[in-house]
Amino acid sequence: MEENQAVKAVGDWELDVLAIPFGSVDADGQWFDENTDIMHDAFTTPLAVYQHGIEQGAKNVQGKLIVVGKTQTLEKRADGWHVRLILDKAVEAAKRLMEAAKRGMVAVSSGSISHLARLDIGNKVIPYEKNRAGRIAVWPFAEISLWEQGNGNMQPANRFASAMPVVKAIYREAGISFPEIKSDTHGVLCDAKRAEIAKQKSKEILKKLGVYKK
């Protein structure tokens, strides 16, 4: 299931990926929420691969699955489930992903085990069907796929699919001290709102640095 959310470069070849966002409806009319069971106790470190086993250009299946990195943590936050991932520097696809993340051009998709997944249709839980609208009730989160947008690659189902590097990483690479950003909300804003404000601030600074083009 393709998810349209942010991929953030938070360190040396390290990404923070919002893999399963809450409330965002995709092209199949499906969505996750805070009650979706991703079976995180069983799948603590989802496999990180390139484009669901499809080669760049989306015309051929990979002869050998391209593992782009290693999942470090899986964490539930106000806006969804986040994956912390370290890319493999020796893998060419991972190199492309890191560069694409700096341009805000990485697509993200969470993969599951189809016969274990479930949809909630009118408060009735049924076996998962890809093209049927409804809330995703159970989604064993076994795999996370990433790929650079364009180059003939797959189109993400969710219109919010994007990727953006965290500003601190870009500043560090440029040898510039990252300024402290203080909030005047006095703790009133919820975590999701804070995350949105932080993302907008990041975009503004990245544009000034000439990194974020979108």
C-alpha cells in the first residue's frame, strides 16, 4: 500500500520515514488510523527494500530483491508509525534514495502479508481487498519500500507522497551551525501540529539553501 508522507534524512545515511500515516486516504479509498493493528510486536524491524521488488523504471522484476538498508526502530507517534532506517552505502539504489530525499522526491509504501490483513467496512471486518474502500483494521507491517519519484517508477497511490530531508543534516553537510528554533506556543499545540510547523520551517530553510526544489 503506497503511502504519501515524509522521509527525513536525520543523520549520515539515516532516514526517519513516516511509513504509516493516520487518516490519509489513498487512491484505493483506504486509510490507516491510530487503531490499526500493524502487529508491531511481531514485526519490529520491517524489511527495507526498493520499490516492492520492481526495478527502476517499473518494467521488470528484480532478479534479486534489493535491500536498501536496515530498519533500526519502529515508533508510533501522533501522526502515524515512523521507521528509523539506515541506508546501505554500498547499494546503488540506496545512494539514489539519499539524493532523492534531499530533493523531496522519495515515494514510500508499506507492505503487508495479504492473507493476514483486514479491512473494516461499516464496522464489519473482512479479508483485505486492495481496490475496496475502507479503514485498514489489521496490517502486519512486514516491509517498507522506498524509491525515487520519476525515472518511470511507480506512482504512489497517496497524493501526499513526498520526501524531505531534515534541515540539521543539510546544515551539517554544509558546515553551518543549525540555529535553535524556539516555539512560543507554551506547549499548547498537539504533537501532530508541532510536526506540521516543523516541516514547514524545514521547507523554508531548505529552499533558502537551494536544496528543496518543490
